[in-house]
Amino acid sequence: MSIFKKVLSLTFAVLLVAGCGGGSGDSSDDSESSVTTVSGSFVIPNAAVAPSVASSRAIEDLSGTVIVTIGNSQVVIPASNITYDAENNYLVRFSKNVNIEGITVITCTSALVAGTTPIEFSGYNMTTISAGEDNDINGNNSSAALTEVDLSGFTATASPSFDSFEVTEALEGALITTFDATISQLESDLVYLRVNNAYQPLSVYVGNTGVATIINSSISLVPGENKVQLFAVNSQGFTASPTRTVYCTAENIEGSENFLFTLTWDNLSDIDLHTFYYATTPSEGTATPDWHNYFGSRNHPNDDAIINNLDIDNVHGYGPEHFTLLGAPDGYYIVAVNAYRINYDIDTVNAFVTVQATASNKSYGPFGFSEGDGMDEMGSMNESDSWYRVADIEVTDGVATIRRPDMDIIPCSGTYYYSMRSAADLKK
């Protein structure tokens, strides 16, 4: 996605229920197995025309719709369900049953018309949905951030079209592959990817022809079958690509733990995934790890392996970065996120991490980094504002226990110590 123009107020409440009705409008997924209801409200600001307001604050001269997508589902909200708030913004409320757990992309696109004036708007949000837990992404009623994206200047006449979408067959034993796609009828770069159950925004360029071409984009795989799908949104609708299946011939190691850690973030900053390992549980205080996997040492602990444990160092934005370790040895692991560089025209970046073990899968985030928290040289790596400690993992007899970060244990390397903020209270 392009660098955003502004951050807008978005209010959500996400509740876990069973068998609740769907939201207003149409949906791409009305599965009976949906158990999580996502509901909330947000504003579309800077109305081009101040509409007439009835006593109920309903808008009398508004037509059209707003499309909200939540992962693989959509809600179409008609103008009759939109009101006008006290600050002269359009107020959009929605509710939708979804069958999603983990890191998810939410988008909002306006096809509203006030009188004869189009109200153009496109934006997105990333959040974490966890079944069986409190999923109020507002965090004690504070507003989440909806990022408005630039429009391409192209006017769509139909929903987005996937003219092509192909996933390359993975090489023998490889944990990564690539895909290509061509998408037309795009008014903005609201395109996102699903790999198995994880969603993430994509960085694509959309010109004034409304076409985006994606070439040789990387995706990480888990052993066995992997499902890959693309989604695109414009003011005319929401389109899901065909689902592609790609097989990974690498195998989990029986009797041992198997890890996949995934980092994504929501804009064009440079965020990094770090994994520290201790063969035995370290004592309190500073402790030098047996190995430290990050962009400068991507192949730890498999120094002689052809395939790096950290697949890529994504310096351009959004991620993902994946750390994979099949047959993880017993010991103590620390998973952390570092804001290496925040772009000069970006105020805040939100990072998300999924920690997947053989028998468990936990999603964390958002972890917010503000302007000034990021770094551009290794010498400042002990600045705590640029770090979040996501989780500690203890592996005993081949079984992982994921724990809250023990902040009394401080990873260090030579003269550098990694002072961090704990992300435990931010876990969804």
C-alpha cells in the first residue's frame, strides 16, 4: 500500500459470540461456522458537501454505499444506515460474523454521493482477532487507527478483477516460494494476501489505468499443504481470487518442537524480527544468548544450511518476515521486534507477530512505534523505545510453553544490552 495521507479515527468492538446474525448488507462469507462477531463504527471525514440533517442526525440527501471488508468477509452498508456526527463527519456502523482468528486486515471504501458530489475514501486497518479472548481492538474504548490511502485517479466500473494469479511450486524442502498476479479495476492499492489463516497488506503500485502487476513476491510456507489467496477492494465491490494450493515437502520433526514466527506491520517502515536462544534458562540480569537470529545473522542456528531460518530482511514495508525452526532444541527462546527505521513522513507504525508451535498458535499486536523510536545504526540498539519483547518460550522434552516475557532476563551481545518494552499487556 502507498504511504498514507492521514490517520483517522476508527472505533471497533469485537465480541466472541455463537450464532449471531451477520451485519447489514451483503457478505462474501455467510458460513454457519462463524463464531466471532466484529462490530463497530468509524468516520469518513472531510465531507465535500455538508448534507442536510434531520432531527435524528440521519442524512437526507446521501446515496450509495460503503464497503467494509474483514479478512475474507464483507459488509455493504447502504447510505440509509449512515448518520452524521457532531463534527460533521459521516458515521458508519457495522456488524459482521467472521470465521477468522489471528492477524487480519480490515478495509473501508466509500461509494457515497452527497447530492451530486462523490464522497471518495479508501482506508485500511490491521488488527488481531483471537477466539475465546477479549477482542476489543479499541483498548479501553480508545480509537484504533484507520489509514487512508491515496486514490490512483482511475474510476472503476466494476469490482476488481484478477486477470492472473499463479503461485510457483515450492522447491524440494524449501520453506518459501513466490507468486505473480495482475489485478485490474483498482482505484487504490487496497490489496491484501492470505496465507493459510494469516492476512497481510501488500505493497503494490496502481497507476491511472487501474492495473497493478505483482511479480515474484515471496511467501513463507509451513510443512504440508498451504492455501494462498488474494483480495482486492474498490468502490464497486470486493473480490477474492481463486485459492491456490502449494505443497511444502519440508517435514516437521517428530518428537521435537517446530516453530514458525511471523512479523508483519502496517506501513512503509523497516521493522525487524529477532529470536534469541539459550540452551538453558538464563539467570536474572544480562545474559548472552547461544545464538541470536536477525537480519545480520539470518541462518542461525543452521549455519551450514542452504535455507536461512529468517527468510528475508524486508526493508521496504509491511513484511512479512518469517523465522522457521524445525526440530527446535530444548532451551529458552525470546521473540522480539525492533523498529530499525520509521520513515520520516510516518508518525506511527503498528507491528504484529504470530508465534506458531507444533500444538499452539498465538497472535500478538499491535505494537505501536512512534516517530523517533526507530534507529538507523546498530549503536543505538539498547534504546528500549525501539523494541518490544513479544514472548518467551521454554521448550522441555520437545514441548513448548509460551510465556509472558520475563523482563528480569535481559539479552545482551558484547557491550550491547537489549533493553525492551514488554508486549505482554498488548496481547490480543
